[in-house]
Amino acid sequence: MFKILSTASALPKCRKTNDDLSTFLDTSDEWISQRTGIRERAVCTDETLTDLLTQAADQALERAGITAQELDLILCATIRGDYITPSQACVIQKEIGASCPAMDISAACTGFIYALDVAAGYFARKKVKKVLVLAGDCMTRMMDWSDRSTCVLFGDGAGAVVLGEGENLMAIQLTANGNVDVLNIPHVGGDSPFDKLPKNQSYLSMNGKEVYKFAVSSMYRDVQIVCDQAGVKVEDVDWIVPHQANLRIIEAAAHKLKVSGEKCLTGIENLGNTSAASIPIVLDRANTEGKFKAGDLLVLTAFGAGLTTGACVLRW
Ligand code: COA
């Protein structure tokens, strides 16, 4: 089906520590870092999501050694692009000078793995030879900054991979269990004179404890399922690349799976939760640090609003 030809990522330049947040919120570095592992996050100031994704896309193309014109498909996992329409993928297609089909994937923090599965289908049908998979969100622009229980958890960023033909995807599986109550971000109302619906603020709201339980149990389940499908043992996996929402979630899932901490790649400490971008950002960091050897077994695992989950096994 496919193999990953290159990885890339981009973060906004402004960084905010937990102490910075405690200057205007009733919170503390101790509360945030003990419960989540987060110490700082990058936040958008004058950057758009398009800026971050374009930077990641250009870097991914350069590292793959291909031009934008060689792309056959662009997929972008995002909760909210810079426009409701056109899709964020179409915006990036124009920015990088590509001319292939482009579309967004909406699966919240699981979006990157959903996009990999969509890409796998295109490769299986032999419709594509090169695919750009993007993931990015400006989560800090979707927060109620007076709600300390949510705004401290998120950060902004973008990640990208270029996929080419190959046999590195060994198993992939997705789930969805529709549930608006646990985690949602409503639309902003329009201006229709006929509209009788209440006008929403477009802020994230979440039942943190419910998400926590869902996250640990679904990661534990999904990693075992994809390892079974790929015919490998969990203990033979070299690297787990989990969605970065909370270090405690990653540690609890790893503990249940009996996977050592060194095998779990993390970046939450200085990223916060960057939604679908978190896996490709952490993947890119590890890749550029030279952590992966050819033949290494990687498991990617994510959960998010929907509620959605996804996991896959890749041979590096
Ligand atoms: N600073 C200080 N206090 C805070 C706070 C903050 N930023 N946010 C909440 N609190 C307070 C609450 O008001 C509450 O106080 P009370 O007990 O007096 O009412 C208390 O802390 C709640 O603490 P606790 O019960 O320990 O929270 P928790 O253990 O459930 O941890 C989360 C909260 C959000 C860190 C945790 O539930 C979580 O990570 N959930 C998953 C969220 C997630 O991953 N979302 C994204 C999915 S993609």
C-alpha cells in the first residue's frame, strides 16, 4: 500500500509556559504539570493555520525530494480550517502549487490516522503514487480562556508526511462512537433573521474524567487489535507513537500494555494537546533525531472527539 517517504512539522513561534497562564488564570504550574505532564505550549499569535500547514507541507515535500506537482492527493486532518469552505486541503494545494484533488478529514485528534486509512484506500485502488497527509489545528483559538479546566491543555501546531508506494502499513483500524456530550465545539451562529436557534460561542467543552477513561481503555484495546491484525506481539513493537493529550493517559495505557516508558514517544511537555497534529509532530521529531532504524515496528494510536479512535502498525 504505502510507505512514509518524509515527515515534517511546524509550530507557531510564541511559547507560553504554565506560569505565563497563571498570570491571568486561577491555575499553577504544579496543577497542570502533575495532572497532565504539560509545561509549555506553542500558541498562534499572528500565524494562521494555513501558515503552519504550508510550512510543514513545503518541508515534507523537500525532504521527500518531490515537487508539489507530483502529488496525486492531499488530505488534511483538521477540526477547523481557516475557512468553512473551501477545505483547508484546497487552501494548502494552492499555497504549495499543487494541482491534485484535495480534501479535509474531520475526526478531531484521531484525524491523522483516519487520513492514513483514507490514503491507504487510494493506494490500494492504485489511484495514487504520492500523497501528502497534513494535520493541524489552532486549538488555542477554540478555547474559552476563562475555563481553566480546558484551556491549559491545548497548544497549536501542524505536521505532515509524504506517502509513496510501499508495503510499510501492516494494519490499521478506526472506530467511531457518536457522542456529542463528552467533547464538542459548537458552530458559531450565522446572522439569519429567521434563525430561532441559540447563538453559540465556538468554545471547546469536555468531560475530562470521561475522556480520560475512554482514552486509556481505547488505547489499550486498539494497540492489541492492530498488533493482532499485523501478526506481531505488543512486546515486539519498537516505538509507540500515541496521541499527546495527557502524559498520565499515555503512562496508564503503556502500563496496562506492559510497554516500557522509553518505547512511548512523548512531546506533550512542550506541545500541549495539538489535536490531530500531535502524532505527526512527535513522529517528525523522533525521525529527525534519527531514533528510527529501518525495519523498526511503530504503532500509532489516537483518540478524540466523536468519539473516535484509530491505530495502525507501520514497518519503518
Ligand atoms: N488549575 C487548577 N485547578 C484546576 C484546573 C487548573 N487548570 N482545572 C481544573 N481545576 C480544578 C477543578 O476546578 C476541580 O476543583 P474542585 O475539585 O474544587 O471542583 C479540580 O481541579 C479537578 O481536579 P481533578 O479531579 O484532579 O481533575 P482530573 O484528575 O479529572 O484531571 C484533566 C483533569 C482534564 C487533566 C483530566 O481529566 C484529563 O486529562 N482528561 C482527559 C482530557 C483530554 O485528554 N482531552 C482531550 C481529548 S483529545
